[in-house]
Amino acid sequence: MPSAHDIKFGTDGWRAVIGDGFTYDNLRRVADAAGRVYAEDHPGGLVLVGYDTRFEAGSFAAVAAEVLAAHGLRVRVSDRPLPTPALCWSVAHSDAIGGVMLTASHNPAKYLGFKLRMEDGGASPVAFTDRVEAALPAEPPAARGGFETVDLVGPYLEALRAFVDADAIRSAGLRVVVDPLYGAGQGYLAETLRVLGVEVVEIHGERNPGFGGLHPEPIPPHIDEMRRAVAEGGFDAGFTTDGDADRIGACDRAGAFVNPHRIIALVTRHLVEGRGMRGRVVKTLSTSVLVDRIAQHLGLEVVTTPVGFKWIYEQMVQGGVLIGGEESGGIGIPEHVRERDGLLMALLLAEMMGQRRAGLGELVEDLLAVTGPMEYLRRDLALEPAVKDAFVARMPDLAPERLAGLPVFRVLRDDGVKFLLPDDAWLLLRTSGTEPLVRIYAEAPNAGVVDDLLAAGAELVLSAGS
């Protein structure tokens, strides 16, 4: 049996490979610790449990529910796979004191995970997960309790439809492709758009626990089939969500990828100019300067946090936040729920297209006319553990004077190491909190410089680890 210290909560919960680290015994230990902490704070409280479309996720959810219930908690489990934002919204709009979601989000199909949510539906803060880690038992508990099975999807979908301008969407006559990447958004986004009068073709929308070999992250190359379908079929746009549908990706009618940075900026502008809303904009340090520029144009304050939506959530708890977003496509509006919601973002893009009578590509062009152009890419390096450890050890000392021929004028070490360069260009190196990877992020005014920065970042990582 692995020791308690082998189970760690990363940027959003605990994740491991199914059948390896993610076993029924380890799940029982984690659920026991979570149940103990929930029961200490709210004896007899209600906890909602959901799960995505991965292998045995529903069975794992039932096991977690039994262990949670053994602590005297009332437990209700979703009657079907559902998006993480559906669970979060259900927690926030009930008397639940928290929630548990069995999902590995955008990680490959072999992973499963355990996300904790607070009574407002938001991500658990570090202080809470630290308590759960401290309560982990060395052995799986034997105690079991009973739970109910309920519908956690229907009311959430109704709330989504109520949040957007249905008339604007319906009158636009949109035709879109939806790609849930075999994840928990399958059927839900497509049907919601159809109810709102959109013609929809859904791909990768059937149950396939192995995700058909696709990586369920809504970025190229994983969404290339959707992009081709949109361009070849003459559709207006494509919308895609990740494994648990809390992240969004999109493409315009030409099949060009509309990355999350641009989506965050578009939605921010729409909330202010189209809906008259105001507030702070919260972004992670791996998110584009486009967000800063549109916020400045709109007269909004920007707060930058470390990577991970839990840091954005902490800002939302303080109040006054209009929108929070991260480069991986997780975008949330606290007026809806203090959590990311890929389905809501897709609906808001459709609302924008309907209200402005413009295609998604045209909306992006109009945005860049205000902010100026910026290009972005991310590269993930899978390294041997020894190489990764060597890089981590040397990362605090990395201080190059130039990168890709550009002078480095400032280095930030809040989360990984970020090099600031002229013309708002930057390079960020950090280890993943959910996978055995080093991520390299780069942004610059043109794609050629981005490519050069990514190459320079990879050289830094590999040389530091050699």
C-alpha cells in the first residue's frame, strides 16, 4: 500500500493513472480524508458527487460516495456522467456543503482524478486540500454508508439557457460543429444549442472511455478534425470542450483556431460592451497580454495569479470579479458560478455572433484592431524523472541575459520562471501540476519570434537537466 505521502493534490485535485495510482483502495483513502474534513466543518452536511466519461468513473464515484457517507454526511450522486461545471452549479444552488468530481479533466484517458469543491461550487483552496492530505489514512477504511442518485444536469442546463440572449442566438441562424472530445460535455452543449435554434453537428459525442485515442484537451492538434469539418462543411464556427467540459476551444468558419486567450478577451469585452457589466479581470501568469490590453481599453483592473483556477477562485471569493480565465481554456463568470464553464463560454460566443451579426473570425479581427496583434504557443516536454528533477533544481538559478536574440529585462519566479522581453513578449517555463511534463509557454507580436522563444525555452530546460 502506498504511503499517505504518495497522494498529493496538484493545481486542481489528485490525479493518477487508472489501475496504477488511481485504485479503489487509494480512492477510499482520499474519500475518507475528504469526508473527515467535510464532516468536521459541517456535521451531517450534504455532499454532491459527479463523474465524467472515463473508464469506470461511475463505479469510482459510487465507492467515493459510500466512504463519504460513512462520516455521517448526506451524499447524492449524479445519475449520469456530467460536466464539472454542472456539479459546481448544482452545489452552489443547493444546500450542499461541498462536492466531489471524479475526473481527470484535460489529462489523457488513462488518468482519473478527484476534485473537491466548496459550498459555493468553487475550487478547494490550498488550505482545505492541505487538511485533506494531512487526514489521509495509511489503509483504506472499511466503513460504508448509503447515498441517493439524482439528476444534477437538467436544472443546470436550464440555467445556461436562461443566462444567454436566446433571441439573439436564435435569430442568427448559426450552423456550428461541436466536439466534446468524447468527454463529459457530449450531448449537453449540442442539445442546448439546438434548443436555442442553432443547427449543430456533433462529432466524438458517443461513449468511448478510451477517448478514441484523442487527448481531451481543446487545442490543436487534438481538435483538427473539428476544424476540418467546419471549413469543409461551410459552418459558422466550431466549439470544443475538454474531458470534463470546464474548458473551451473554438475555431472560425475558415477552421482557424481561436485560442483561449482571445476567447477570454472577447468575452470580457462582450460582458462590458454588450451587457453593461463591470469588475476586476483575473488571469493566470501564463495568460496573454491581450487580456491586459483589452481590460485597459475598457478601464478594468487586472489581477494576475499563479497557474491554476483555484487562485482565480480565491479572488472571486473576495468579490468584485467580472471574469477569470487561464490559458488552458478555463474561463469563469462568478455571476454564474465561481468556476470554469466551457459550455457557458460557447453559448456566449454564439450570443456575441448573434448580437453583433458577425462571424467569430471577424470578432477576433475587431478585437486585435483594438489590442494590437499577439501570437502564442505552448510546448509540452515529457522528460525522464531524473532530467525533470535536475531542471527543477536548477530553475531558481536560470537568468539568461538574452533569449532568441531578445534582451531579458525582468525575471519572475512566482510560479516556475517567466522571462519578460521587449514588445510585451515573454517566455514561461514551469512543471505541470497534473502530468509529468515541463511546459514551455511563449508570446510575442509575431509567430516567428514565438517559435524562436519556444526553441530557446526547450534548450534551457534540456541543458539545465543534463
